[in-house]
Amino acid sequence: METHDNTSDTPHTPTRPFGFWLRAAHGLISRELRAAVTAEGIGRRDARLLTLLGAESLPPELAERIRRHGGKKLRGLVERGWVAENDGAWTLTDEGRATAARLDEATERVRTRISTAVSDDDLATTQASLEALVREFGGTPDERMPHRFGHRGFGPGRHGFDPARGFGPGHGFGPGHGFGPGHGGCGERHGHDPRAEHAYERGFDAGFARGREADAA
């Protein structure tokens, strides 16, 4: 009796390397956040400044920096009518607060989607695993990673883990390929400020953690 091997008719999905999933998750989440920022016609640095100015309180050092250098850093927001100076202090106008609220709502929607897709336990395990890898290779949680590092070929697959091609500032994290207009990087391709980007990421992470704690309460 003749038999037929149907395995050749089954589409083969290649096993993706570890780095692929890092880049893909990073880039797609960042793309969602970028959409919220670019919808307001601003960049990530301005979005972060709106968030900072809308906070109930700021660390004294940061408040002093804004007081001393705010005129230059906040020029674009002032021209939009979102920020004004009152008695030497920079504050959000009603329109600025409305914009900041829209950005907060968009960020919360992203956090909700993450929580829906991944359980708290799985997310905690993933975060702990990645932190362990960072520490194993000499990194720390507060350290900014270099803009370009590594070569193609981490793990199986043609491209493997290549942060320079899509997992890091300039080519793949946020409203760019992920986080801001540009080739798909983490923030605007032109005028990109890694410090603002790092602060924005920390703000997102802190807010996400607070949201999970509130849900558990």
C-alpha cells in the first residue's frame, strides 16, 4: 500500500533566535508609544518634559535644572502654549495638562496590553532572567547600553542578536522603529537625546510597576 509523507506540505516555521524576540517585542511596544507621541506632533524629549512638569513633585536637583535651563529646553512647548513661566517656575497650561493626560492614557493602554498578553508571574520571570543576563555580562540596571554593540550571529539564525540593527537607540526601540520618528529607532533620528530616552523608559517602567501594584491591591 502506497503511503504519502505529508510533512513536506506543512509550512515550516523556523525557530527564531533569542535576539529576534527581544528586538521584536522592544520595537513593537515602542512603536505603539511612538504613535501616541507623534500624534501630538512632538518628540520623546518634549513628551518626557510634559510628564515631568505635570508631576506632583520633582527631585530638587531636577527642579533646579528646569528652572535654570527651562527657557531653552521648553521653547517648543512654550510656543505651543502648553507651558508657561509663572514667578520663575515653569508650569503646564490647561492645554499642556490635557496633552499630558492624553499621553498618560496612551501609555496606560500599552501597559494594559502587556498585562493582558503576559501574566504578572511570567513577566516577573522574564524580567529577572534578562536582568541576570545583563549582570552576567558586566552590566547594571542603571547603565545605559552603547548605541551600537555586538555583531550579527548571536544564537541560531542568520541575523541572530544584533542590537545595532534594531534593538537600541537609533534603529529600533521607540517611536522611530519603535519610539520616535526616524529609521525606526528609539526616539527621533535627528536631535536624539539618549538621556531623555533613558528617562522616558524609566518613567514607563516605573508607571507600569505602579499599575501592577495597584491592580494587586
